[in-house]
Amino acid sequence: MNSSRRVAVLGGIRIPFARQNGPYAQASNQDMFTATLDALSEKFGLQGEVLGEVAAGAVLKHSRDFNLTRECVLGSKLGAETPAYDVQQACGTGLETTLTVGGKVALGQIEAGIAGGVDTTSDAPLAINEDLREILLEAYRTKSNVERAKLLTKIRPTQLVPEIPRNAEPRTGLSMGEHTAIMAKEWGIGRADQDELAVESHHKLAAAYDTGWLDDLVLPYLGQERDQNLRPDTSVEKMAKLKPVFGGEDGTMTAGNSTPLSDGASAVLIASEEWANERGIPVQAYLVDAQTAGVDYVHKREGLLMAPAYAVPRLLARHELSLQDFDFYEIHEAFAAQVLCTLRAWEDPVFCQERLGLKEPLGPIDRSKLNVHGGSLAAGHPFAATGGRIVAALATELQEKGPGSRGLISICAAGGMGVTAIMEAA
Amino acid sequence: MADRYQQLINTPVGKILSKQIGLPSPVTLQRYEPGQPVIDGPVLFGAAAGSTLTPAIAQTLASAEAEVRTPLQEEARQAAADAGIEAGIFNPETADEADRFKAVVFDASGIADPADLVEAYEFFHATIRRVGANGRVIVLGRPPDQIEDPQRHVAQRALEGLTRSMGKEVRRGSTSQLVYVAETAEAEIESTLRFFLSPKSAYVSGQVVRIGQAVSTWDGVDWERPLAAKVALVTGASRGIGESIAEVLARDGAHVVGVDVPAQEAQLSEVTGRLGGSALTLDITDEDAPEQIAAHLQDNHGGVDVVVHNAGVTRDKTLGRMTDDLWRMVIDINLRAPHRIDEALFRRQAVRENGRVVLVSSISGIAGNAGQTNYSTSKAGIIGMVEAYSGPLSERACTINAVAPGFIETQMTAAMPIATREAGRRMSSLQQGGLPVDVAETIAWFANPASAGVNGNVTRVCGQSLIGA
């Protein structure tokens, strides 16, 4: 980040993630994120504290939540004078907020801030039918009551069906899963590999709960103590029984190796070293640098979720690092196929030479260093909350590993984007 | 240009009939038109582990601007990347049922012992049914006779059985070839690979081609007009296959000097006039014909680059009934004349550097044919010429190769009795006769300046005929 000051990650917290229409069905984005802010305040003693800023966001958001984060701050135990703003970069939101807050810390504009994200797919905003909306707006603009009455007679029963938010790319009409199915086919990613990655994710997350590793990172919420999606006893055999949901009948992607629609929230405390030292809060890790990238999945037909594969090599080049120079790889498991496509791309001479312009492939990673405490396939994926979950987990992993250890974060996002970052242990 | 049976069988009713009663169902072969790409569909490019021809293959595919996919195989993907090809991945496990390839190219050079042949099996087992109509199967290996290790020798030799059998399995106008590339001759494969990928090789299947050291250096060629500024001599150029050879060589940029007997003068002049070439009328069996030809080429063109000995006759009689003059005539025209002409041309050093001698043998010269002892003898002799001269001529920076046509639709075959004609047409993998242009395209491949490593080959243009296989 070419910083004048090092950006310290002090730690994070989240609520357990729930499946759509599960225990958080009645909880709003505000409810969940306010609770998460309070949990973070509790953890670091921030009650009444006025911070530099809080940056957070939600991918699915009601229009009344135009100032979602600020409203949450006002409802939280943080000092009410703490400014806040919303960020939205699809699934990259959570990590992007970390970068914006971190950037301001680096530049000395603020001393400390909170980054985070929240999403609910249960309490989702419904939009009224587009035809109905046009009629209503026209009626609103019209001055004469007679004209208004005439317009209202145009309303038809079919227009009363609301528009439900869809997890689809506006420019292709394809859902993210369908896009990923195309990628999986293009990269020749088989079913068994995807299932295996998903099973490992569940087993690792289950172990993280069982060993108490997550005690400090997850605060029970609405009676939920662990991520609802977690299946500790799942197996490759069980996974193999699931029917494909994307990519047609002979597709390889199932509900098991794809993330479910989820509800949840996360937040991370970021500060300058001075600020942390003054308060006696240990620094877990430093945010070293970040890189975002976009791909043209519309015209150039690059895979929708391949942007991180482009972002990471830029990051590596800037720091003269190889892909193997990391102790931890936190790759967001939107779909097992996304992770496997990315890893395969980095090993592939054609991709690395032709598309990345490198002399040779980045090479394979040590898979035992990948998502060591489980990933989104097991935890679930409330879009904007995933970044905070990952930053907090990696910071803890680095702190445990000790000085000199280094971690890579890679998060793919809708719209053909990717957000990636490097963190180092304090 | 489909024959009548082909036209009938390709009607809706014909298709049903052929399926029900198992009649041969030849497809209309795709043939080359100027301006066409080398190959108009995706190419699957695979390799056995440890194969070493992948860089050269990838370079040709890149230069031919082919759309390429490869399996997840190290050598193939690395070669594609190094050649600048944005190669897609093909994984049979996840590929669409409907995925088809216009060509499947497999580098088998890494196959070191018979057990490794399973790699070729695995590759083609998963892909052969994905070869589309007018598709191409090309396997590349190392010439067995140049391999010291017996195991490797055996394995490489074994490939021939695979490619010849695949030629019989692919159907729908598809072909299968084996190309043996000598060590250090990798740079010479492009003209051959392009030829076998393209519709130019429509009627060539089940062949084994050897590529060795280039007889001469050559600077890049313009693949649209590889024979630009070259002079090509074509005997028997006034009609039939000879006319087609003249046309194709002229299309490729050559100035064609057509030769034929005085009786054919008008027709010959028409052909060479149309092609912007020149005509030379003489009887090639005349005592001084070779000298006349050599002098003509030197005086008017400063020499010659490509010599195509196409002139040939048949005078069929069973041996017991064959008269002495019929024997002599056929041997003189078909075998002695090419020999004498070459002798004169090389003695007078009329053939320029990176020159080409192309002979026309015949399937009869390989398999023999009742009633054609004279003809078959002459055509087998042609193969002897290739064998005898490929060494000496390479020292004079010249290659010598022969085509061996099978059943080619000409006036000669049109005059055959129907049963013989139909048998000739259908008894081949492609289940139809070839066209003169198929012979001509094969000759043009030999003639290409980039074919400097293609020497001593006899390539059949027979649709993988069952005869003499």
C-alpha cells in the first residue's frame, strides 16, 4: 500500500452464519450488523469510543437503508459521533471496506476504524413490478385527479407480483452458479474434486469449532451458536449423492459444492500501531497490500469469477513474491469450482503466459495451507459479510503462526471482479 | 462432385436405405478453395508424456491460426502457451456431449515402450467419436528405424496399426495419418501438418509419411502462394490428372511448363494459356526429348524448381496375350522417360536448389492388377526410383517423392465396366473415388518449398483403398 504507516488488523468478530429463512429470517441487516458492532465493541472495549470511521455494506439492501452503516453505528454502543458510510462491491464488499479503512489509516487520515459487512437473503428487499412502478410514478407526477384516476385503472393483477432479487448477472442473465458451471467446463473441473474440497471445508470448520479456535471470532446470535450450514459429518459419499443444480443434467455443481444463500454479519477493527499500543490492544497482523481486478466476462468471455486469478499475480509482482511464499491461502469458496478453476489457472502455462503475460505458470500451492479453518462452503456466504470473516480468521492464523508468516486473501465477486490482499503477522 | 451412387445415397430416402441394408454411405468430401483457412474447426492437440514434437506442432497450429484445445497434459499445454495459442482445455470427464473436433492431433513421440501405447489408447478412446465430418486424425512419432532402443522402436512402429485402423473407423469423410519425424527435423513438419489438416488432403488416408532433415534451407513461404517465382514442369499436362496438377501448381504461384505429345498440342496450349504458363510439345520417349526439355527450361527459365512426371499410359492385356510393343510402350513412357528426363536435368544442373522431383506411381504398382503387368511393373519401378534417388538427390538439395493414386475419377475410369468401377469406388475407407485435384494437391504438398524435409515418400491418394493396403 506504499504506506507511510503500517495498517494493523487488531481482530474481528462475526455472528454465526445462517441459511436463508433460517433462524435469522426475521432479523434485518441493521439488526445483525448492529449486534456485530456491539460484539466488536465488547471484545475491544470500544463502548462510547469515537472512531475514525465505520465502513460496511450489504449487497441486498432496502432502499430505506440508504445509510445502513451509519444507522447501525447510531444504534450501537460506539460513540455516536463516529462517521460511517456504505460500500458495495458485491461479494468483495467485506474485504473492500477493510482496504478503504486501512488506506485511511495508512495515510494518517484516521487512527482507527471498523470494516465490515452484512447480508440477509431472508429479509430481502422486494421491488414492485416495473410496470406498476412506472404507472405509480406517472400518477405521482400528474397534477389532475382525473388523470391520476385514469392512470390507476391501468393497473393489472399481474403487476402485483413483486420483483424478487435474483442472483443473476444483468448483462448475461445467467446466475452466478450458471456462470461458474461454464468456468468448470472450460477448465475441466470434475465433480469429485469439487466434492472433496467441500467436504474438507466442512471438516476443517467443524474442527475449528470443536477445538475452540472460533470462540473468540464468533459470537452466538439469536440462539445460533455455530454456522447453520455446517455439516461436520458430511463425506465424499454423501456429497456424491446430490443432484447437479447448475450446468445441466450432467453438470458437476451441486448444492453441496456451492455456497447456499445465507444471512450474517462480520466486522474487523483496523488501526494504526500507535492507536493500538495506546490502548494495549495487541496487533494480530498487518494489511500489507491489496489488488482488485475486473474481467470482461461479457464480450471477451472470460470466466465471471476469474478476476482474482488476474489480481493476485499483480500483487505478487509488486512484492516480488512467488505464489508459494505464503503460509496461508484464504480463497473464498463461492463455489468449489471457482477455487479449483483459480488454482488450475495459476498452474496452467496457457493461462499464465497468454492471459497474465507471465513467463511461466505461478505453479501449484500447498493445499494443506488452503482455508485451514474452513471456508464459505461450510460456513455459508452472506455476501458482504464474507470478507470480514476471512480477514479476522487470517489475522488470527498469522498471529498464531508468528512473525514472518504471510497470508493471501482472494475473493471473487459478481460483475467479474476480484478483491485480493496480502497480510503479514505482526 | 459426387458420383451418381453418392448423390442417391445422400437423398433422404437414400440415407434410410443405406442405413437399413448397410450400403456404403460416402459423404461429399470437403475440398480446398483458395482463401479458406487451413482448418475450419477446433483442433484437439494432445501428447503422450515425454513427447518432444509438441513445440513444432504447436507452432504450426499457431501459424495456421487454428482454434486449439488440449487435454490437461503438461507437454501439450506448455507447447501451446509457448506458441502463443490461447488453447482451451478438454477434459473428457466434463466436456459437453456435443463437443466435436475438426482435427485430433496426437504427439506420440514420447511413447517409449509397448505398455505406454495405452496413452494413445486413452487419448483416442475419449476423443475419436468426437471427430466431426471431414475430420482429421494425425499421429506424430519418431521413425522406428532410427531408434536404437528396441522397446521404443517397437512402440513407435506399432502406431502404424493404430492410425490405419482409425482411418477405417472414423468414416464420414474423415482421414487418419501417421507422420514420423526424425530427430532434429522438427522444424520441417509445418507443410505436412498443414496439408493433412486441410481439405487439400481430402482423399489421402491411412498414410505413413516420413520427415527427415531438410535437403536445403528455405526462407519462409507465403502459404497462399508457396510456389511464387518457381518454375514447374508437368508432363502429360493437357488433360485429366496432369491438367489438374498444372492448375494447382499455377494456383500456388508457379509458372507451369506443360509437356504433352504433339497430338495434344491444342488442348495443352489451352491449359497452359489459361494458367499463364507455357507449352512444350514433344514425345517424352523420343531419343532427344530429355535434352530438349532440359535445354528449354534452361534457355527460357534459367532452370526448373519442380519436375512432375505425370505422363502415363495403360495398355491392358493379360501377360500371355500382351504383345512386346505394348509392354515396351508402357515401360518407356511410364518409367524410362521420367528416369531419362531426370538424368538429363541433373546432368545439366537444370534443377535449382531446393528442387523437387515428383513421380506418379499407382496403387497397381503396389498391389498389382490382373491385365496390368506392364503398367504395374512401370509403377512399381517408380517406387524404386524414389528409393534409389532420394539419397543421391538430397545431396543435390532436391527431394524425390511419389504419389500413388487409387481410384481417381477420370475419362480412363469412366470407360471401365460398371462392376469394376463401382468396386473401385466403394472398396476404400472413404467409399468413393478421388478427383484429379486430390492427386494434384498431394503433389503440391511435395512441391512446396517448405517440404524440404519430405523426401523418399510414396504417398497413396486412394481414400485408404482396401487394395494393396
